[in-house]
Amino acid sequence: MNNMMLKKFYYLMKLGREFELRSKQEYMNGNIAGFLHLDIGQEAISIGSMLAFEKGDVFAHYREHVLAIARGIEPKYIMAELFGKKTGVSSGKGGSMHLFEPKLGFYGGDAIVGGHLPLAVGCAYARKLQGEKAGVFAIFGDGATNGGAFFESINNATTNKLPLIFFLENNQYAIGTHITWTSPFLEQYNKVKNYMPTILIDGMDVIEVYNAVIKAKEHIENGLGPIFIEAMTYRYEGHSISDAGKYRSEEELNIYKSKDPIKKLKEYAINEESVDEKWFDETDEKISKEIDEAVEFASHSPEPDDEELFDDVFCENCEV
């Protein structure tokens, strides 16, 4: 991995981490309302996967802030969306859980667990019919693998040999329920291995994530049908901002914090690739300013117009 790519990994991972930390602070300050699901600890997956999957459509779960940044959506537009402002990526009407940017092929933030998987299947089917080379990337959590939509999507994608990467972000907890309490095994690829090729990776290693998605992308673009990647990871925060995470021990949390993906990449870049430590200090300072600017932009952006907040799509010409 060359220095330029390592620096890009670090910049985006650290930008994502600082964005999430600041979002948590702004939520506590009362500037963000509703639900807020933070990606802290899982940045290697969000950044590595999106940089590898450059072309095609992305369907994401609702822990999608860092995915959106990696896809190319500017932090200020994401922060404005979290603030519910008109300048937000979804015009202030979607909030944290619904970040959409069709121009970038980013159909993120489905609030129903696993609800976006059938949509990804439909999109992959359309791409196959249209003869397009670029496929579809669908990312979801371990909790989704116990839902009917998951099994239907796996079966449909395999039967029709669709160009679709199923990417499981296994952080082991569906809200406060450990996956082994609702599934006979920790590693969920066991549910899929008879349907399609599977890859099990370390989701705390951005380079490993990147390489796995590159390999999977080649697979679907060569017309070989769907492929399944499972990345073992861990979130440092609760399921959402309202979750104190008391179901996890401090010892367990510290074990995974010792494997921090950003720290791991920085040490590798310095020790193995001779990236100057001064560069990291300068980059951190740059990121801090960028986050401040994003909050400033969101704070001073206008609220959505009242007439734009509700459109009755079922009764366009009805009298109210």
C-alpha cells in the first residue's frame, strides 16, 4: 500500500471519528434531535469499503455518517442534515438516519433493519438487465441476518446471479442483544456459505477491508454473481446516543479499543512506510478546523420552509 493511499485512509478515518465525536457533543448541546447512531470504532469499514467500491450504487443502514463522508458528501452538508437544516444533504427532512445523495449513488440510511436489502437486490437486478458493469454494494449489521428480508435477498441474488456485494458489519450487538443469543454462531457467513462465496475479514483493519472489497468488486463485475463479506468489528459507543451500553463489560470494551483502527493504521504508516509523524499532526489540525467549519455552516443555515416539510404524495389534488 503506497503512502498516498495510507494518508487518504488516515485522513478520512480521522475525519469520520472527529465528525462523530462532534455530533455527539452537538446532540448534548441540543442542536441535534431524534436518533443518532455513531460509527466510532468502525471507521475502517466505512472508509475502506467506500474507497474500494468507487462506482456503483450503495445501500446502507442508518449508521451511515462516515460512509457518506467516504462516498464524497461534504461533512458540512451532513452536519446540516443532522441539525435539520435546509442546506442538509436531504434538505433537513431526513436527519441522521436518512442521508441520500443519488448523484453519488448513495442510497443510505434505511431506518428499518435489513429493509434496504431487497432494494439493493432490485437495483442489482436492474443493473444486470441494463448490462452495466458496475454493481451494487449493500452494507448491514449482524442483527439484520436474523430477518426474513435478509434470507429472501440472499436467495434472490444467488438465483438470479446478481452483481451484488453483501457486506456484513458484525459488531456483535443488535442494540443490546449479543448475536450469539439469537443465532447459533458468532460468524454469520455460516448462514450464506451454501449460497455464494464468502470472505471473513478483520473489520478493524482498513487495508484488509479495502483489499477484500476490491476482490469482491472484481468478482461481481466479471459476472460471477453475488459475494458475501463479513467484517468483525466493534462499536465503542452504545447502539444510539440514548444507549449507555451497560450490557457490555469495561474489560470487553478495552480489548477492542486496544485494536483501534485509526491508531493501528498510524503505527503501521510510521513504522513500516516511513510516513512523517509531523504529517499526522498537521492533518489532525486541518480536520479540527474542517469540523468547526461544518458546525458553523450548520448553525447558520436556514430552517426548511414550512411548505417543504410535508408533501402528500397520495393525494396531490385533494382539498385539505
